Amino acid sequence: MMESRLNNIVPAQLLKLWINQEKDLVRELVALGEMMASPWQQRLLQLFERHFRRIGDYTQVYATEK
């Protein structure tokens, strides 16, 4: 039985959506970081690391799906 084209298209679209959402969150964190005092800098760096890791993971999976 042949697989539907949607089996490949939907996961790829979801990955692109998630990548873009993570990039938007990073942009928001950058803007927030410009307003924050130094006690929050460590937490901000942790959040950046988490979002960059997700972007990398999603991008890697997306590249293998193509």
C-alpha cells in the first residue's frame, strides 16, 4: 500500500512551524534581555540555550525528512 503524501508533508510543516516559533521566542528573549537587570542574566542565558538547542534539533530532523 502506498503512503499518503501527507505522511511527509504534515511532519515537515509542523517542524517548520516549531522552528519559527522557537526563533520568535528567541527574539522576544533578546528584547526582554535588553530591559532586564543583571541578576536575571544567568536565567536568560539558560533560556537562550534551551531555545537554540530546540531550533537545532528541529532543523536536524527537518533536514533528514526532506
